[in-house]
Amino acid sequence: MKSSSTLKSILAEFFPLHRTLASEDQDKTLAIVGLHMPDSSDYRIESFAPRTAAWTWQVPERYAVHEAYLETKDGRRVVDFKENPLHLVSYSPAIDQWLTWEELEPHLYFNEKRPHAIPWIFKYYERDWGFCLPKNTFDKLARDTTYHAVVRSEFLANPGEGFKVATAVIHPEGGPNPEAGEFMVMAHTCHPMQANDDGSGVVTAIGLARRLAENPLPPGSMSVRFWFGPETIGSIVYLANHEDLIPSLKGGMFIEMTGTKNKLAWHHTRQNEHLLDRVTAYVMRGTPHEEREFAAFPPNDERVLNGPGVNVPCISLNRWPYDEYHTTDDNLDIIHEDMLVSAAEAAEKIIRIFASNYIPRRNFRGPVFLSGNGLWVDWRENYALNRAIEKIMMRFEGAHSVLDIAEQVGLDYWMVRDYVEKFRARGFILPLPIASEAQAS
């Protein structure tokens, strides 16, 4: 294992960076994530050439800011990118002009509800410039003077310094099982100086990866693929360039905003009543949580993985809402290690069941000679399982998954799976993989 750092301390390493869709600080963030992922995960950073097609989208150019400020006639700087990158609207094009208040005001942004805070505003696809400042500062600006707006920025299309995302894969014990396929976990890295959105999701995913590396999934389970990159466009670019991967994906999870003292919420898949929804409901049962519709606010990369032409069932986990959203108040002060860890624990429980689940199909006739094959369960040791044996065996016709059987007989998933595995070890059942619902085109 490369790192034993706390999740919050990892977040602190990349929190201050100017993380946009494609930039030097985005590259640094992906490098930091790699330092804390398990050695066994084969962490890789991929680069894609700007302005190339990605389905109906285009790979973004890299964004470089050399200087950005707004100053008065006497040279006093009202806002300065050097002091806080949130002062500049993300992806603002270059400008160097003296402006009247009437010309300037449409390019100034503040947050009415948090007048002391700087908002985060982005115009990734509009190419319009702007500055962000506290409402308290905005209110004090003179209206009868001119202001000097300076943004020295560049949009770079050099393929050698392209648009980057990162992936890693953690296999089950014994190595990958191509028939079982993969489960995909996603978190986005593109929000500058935002701790909860979504630095928290990134480090929760790191925590999840550590858990799966330290305690691998059972042999024959799905592999788990981790993806880190810019929101929406990042997963589009990645999947558009790896369409061959899509049929092997059996399910997915998008993780974000996990660091605050809120209840964990889970959003359904687009299918709504998919096996993944049932697993998630099974895990969350009895714990404080909220249940929401697919892509209910805030919608993110689950719309890509579970969207048209891909359709891989994908849930999302978050602790939305929180008041500090998209402002300078979304900082390390509102992040709690126990919330990051508990979100990783919930994600792990969901993935452990979904990725290890399979459909048992019998390879025997007649009642199995239980005691002669080491399959008898003494009622004095496990009465519930003893009473359920016949019901379990009657469901080995290739129509029910292990989770289905556990729910139908009213027993814990892992108890039933461990028992079914004994039939498998003796060759009495064949494990059929969970079918893929991914679309070929």
C-alpha cells in the first residue's frame, strides 16, 4: 500500500489546486490521487487530444491562467486570481479593458445567501469572462468610475498536453473473471477549491479502493474499476475512447459530497428496480439514509454511464444538500473524517454483494445427499439455515441469484452465499454471471 494517510489529509493535498477540466493543476490532482491508490490497482493516467470528437461532444482544450485581476483607477485590486482562483469564472477567455460600471456589472458574480463568501462560477462551454467576489465587497464598489479588467489566459490544443483522466482496477482474489465483468466507481476532480464537491468523493473512492485491496472480493467476483476525471465530459471522453469496455460493465456507482454531517443519500439506477437498486436498499436498510430517483439533483456522471447508448445500471451516493455548496465556504472546515469513512464503508458493502452475486444452476438430480457430502446443517447450530435448506436447493434452477434466494428465504446474504458456495465446491451447481444490460450502440 502506497499510503496510510487519512482521507481528509489526502483531500488537503489537492484542495487548493486550480482544478478545471484540463489544466496543470488537474494533472497534479490526478498524480496525487495515484500516490494514495493501492499498489495493486494499476493506476493509470490517460491523455486525449483536445478538439477531437467524443460522441456528440468535443475533447476540451487545456486552460492556463497567467494572471487575472480587477482593479480601480488608483491600482487597488478588487479581486485577484493569485489570492483565490475562485475569483475568476472558470474558463474565462483573455481580456484587458477599462470598463464602466454598466459594462462591468454583468460580469460580476456573488452569492446572495452567503454574502461573505466567494461563489464558484464556471462557463466551460460559453467562453464568457467574469469575476466572482463576496456580496459584501460588491455592494461597496463605486458605480461612478471605471475599472480595469485583466485576464491573461490561454486555451491550448497541444495533443502532448491533453485532456486527462485516470483509472485503476482492483481484481478479486485469484485474479479477474472475464465472465463476471466489472463494476465501475466514479468521482470527479474538476472543481477548484471545493472540498466537499467533489474532493470528498475522490478520497472516499480512494478509501474504498484501499478496502477492496486489503480484503479482496471472493474468487470469481467482478473486478472494480475506479475512474477519476472532470465531471460529465470526462466520463464521456473516456467511454467514447473505450467503447469495447462497455459490454463488460455490469454496474456502477458515482460518489460525491460525502464529507459533511448529513445523512447518506442514494439515487436509484435509471432502471429504478434493477438488482443494483435492490442490493443498495438491502445494505441501507436500518441505517439513517435518504432514497432518491435517478439523476435527481445533483445529477452527474451516472447520466453518462447509465445514459443512452451505454445503459450500465448506476447508482449515486452523496450527502447533499449543504449550505456551503459552490462557495469558498466549501472548504476543509466542513469535512469530517468519520463521514468520509462511513461513506466508503457503505459503498464497500454494496459492491461486495453486487460484485460477488451470481446465479446458481443445479448440476444434480433428485435431493442432494446432504450429510454424505458435508452439506448438512445441524439445527442446533443454525436453526434458520437448517429450515431453509430445501427452499434454497429448490431455487438452483438458474432463475434466481444468490441475493434473490437470500431475500426469498429471509436470511443474510453472506450466510446463504457461504452455504451455496459449498454446493459449488462439490460441483453440484454452476455459477452463472449476472447478465450485462449495457447497450452495444
